[in-house]
Amino acid sequence: MANSLLTTQIIVREALVQLENELVAAKLVNRRYEKNYSKAKDGNTIRVRRPIRYNVRTGATMVPQDTEEGNISVTVDKQRGVDLQFSSVDMTLTIEEFSERYLKSGMKELAQYIDADILALYYKVPNWVGATTETVDSYSDYTRGPERLDQLAVPAGDRVGILHTTDHWATVRSLSGIYVEKRAESAIKNAEIGMLADTATYKSQNIAIHTTGTWSGSPVCNTSTAPTTYAAVKGTTPLQQTLAVTGAATGVTGYAKAGDVITIVGVNDINPRSYANLGRQKQFTVLADADSDGAGAVSLTISPAIITSGPYRNCVISSAGSGKALVPFGAAAATNRANLVMHKDALGLVMVPMELPAGAVNPARETYKDISARLIPVYDGSNDVNQWRLDVLYGVEAYYPEMATRLCGTSGS
């Protein structure tokens, strides 16, 4: 029996199956907000309400409090695609043959870009455990990630770990002498190690590499004036503010880099549920590169915002005042792999169906497991060549970066 000719619908469906099969990070993050795209008011921006929090009253007397509603903004601005070229004769191939020849390699590359865009959000994650530049190479090293999530009252379900291949295989080697049941043994052969410390653990070639700023001089800030309020920052994603810093080395380009993590002397972390002082300095991440001026001043955009009162408070200041030292986490001008241990709601992906152009002939659009793609055929009649374009459109954002931590190993482990 002669083969049926392939159609755009058949090809785009197969492309999506291959793309979904190659994705790693995209299947480990929040995907619930696609339905909000039609409600966006600013074209390609989706806004989702943050959960409302309240103070708990003690006693019988009612204490009225304002309801503060904030939102998360996700910009759908990443259009990526793969362009295919083949002859009319190739249209007589079976879909399996066509996929093997033309689709698989392209979908593998496209998946790498989507995963890399998600993992590039590491710089918005303020928590960082381990010793920077060190490899995660033991079970003990790895458990520091879930341990930090526990300390921050992150829900135990839906936790995932994504390790750079170097850290992944170092961890696997450390488990070689431990009995592993068949289910996990099978997982080790693939990208998923299995459940470690109640966390589903995967490897990825797309873990971001972070190089810290110089941080020369003696940077300080005023913690009496630094705190802000939730009302002032509730519309930012992630929650952020500007911090005025003095005492830096003068005239340094790249003094601080987006993704650098700092602590401030006298500013301690708290449990976000009980508000108990955790007895350690709170970590903040720098959201944008910053230079020092001729007077040694630096304007840092940091996250989270410093909030010390109300139901959204996230830290306690034990000794407010000027001249409080900023301490960068890890060595200056050092390269680090941004492994992540997180709840799936920490990061998010929104992938939306693209419009079908009115002038296109036989275009196709499909969605498979919340992954959408559009295929538009273009035919070169002079050379009997098909030049087809496959496009995806999506946005990524750190929804709740406080529900994640970066992870390095420990020296001597």
C-alpha cells in the first residue's frame, strides 16, 4: 500500500512529541498559568495574583487589617523556532522516517534552548548553600538543599533537584556503595537519579554558570533606612528594591553581577510561617549588574525586598544603623555552577499558542501536554523545495524564588 502524504498537522504533532520527550527543566516547573494569557491587559504580559497573607490574632479582640493584593508578572517574549528544508519526495516518507531524518535533531536543540531559558532564572534565587565553586559529590552535600527548603517552610511535595552533569555524576559515584532498589537503579541510567532526600533529582547540560563580581572595597549600607513595605513592592516580580551602598572601590565596572548573593550584617532570616528568627543572616540576590562610581557608591537592585513588618515580613533587623557591612557569598570573580533544589512553583514556564497568519497556506497549530507549536509551510516551486518554519512562543519567570536554593558542594567532602 502506498504511503499517505504527510500533512502539516501530522508533522507538527510529531514534532511536539519529540520536543516534549527532550525537555527536562520545562517539565519540572509551574505550568498552570497558560490559561491566564487571554486575560492579559498589556498584550504579552500575564498577571497572576499572589496568595494573600494575614497576621494571626492572639485573644478575643478583633484586630482589623488591610488586605494587600500583589501580583506576579510574566512576559511572553521568547519566540524560538526550527526551520526545515526538504523535497516533495520526502513528503512520501512515513512519519517515523521523516521524524528520524528531519525532526529529532531540531527538537533536541529547541528543547535545550527552552530548558536553558528556564534555568537561567537562577539569578533571581536568593538562597545559596554549600561552598561556592565546590562540586556536589556526596549524599551529605546534596541534603543541604532540601534542608534549606525545610528551614524556609517550603512544602515537602513537588520538590525537584536539577544538577549540572559534573555534580550529577559525582553524586552518582558517591552512591555506588549504597544499596539502591530497582526502581531508583533504573532511574540512574537516565537523566533522573531518583528520589534523594525526598527530592526527585535530575541532571541537565543547561545548568547556568555564574561568575561573581569583584566586590572590592568595604561596601556598607544603612539598615535603618533600607527596609521597605509590601505595599511598595507588591507589583514587582520577584519582590525587589533598590539598595544604596557606599564604601565600594571606586570606578569599578562589573562591581556586582546579576546573580551575586549577599548578606547584610544584622539582618537575619526568619521562618516565613512562624516568623521565628533563624539565627543566620538573610541572603539577597542582585538582580542587575552594577558598577561603582567615582565616590565608591553602588545602586543595587536586590531581591527579596527587605520587609520587617506585617504578614509579608521576611527578615528581622537585630541592630539597625548606618555602616552595616555587605558580605558577598563566596569568592569574588569566581565561577560557579548554579545547581538548583526547589519546589516546582519556584520557577514557571508559560507557553502559548501562536496566531495563524491569514496569508499562510495550510498552516498548523497543535498543543501536546501543554506545549504549543505552530508550523507554516513555504514552497519553492522553482526548485521543488519545501521550506517550513516551526515556532514556539513562551515566557519564563521566577514566581516564588524563595522556594528554591542554589546548591554547591562542601570543601573536603
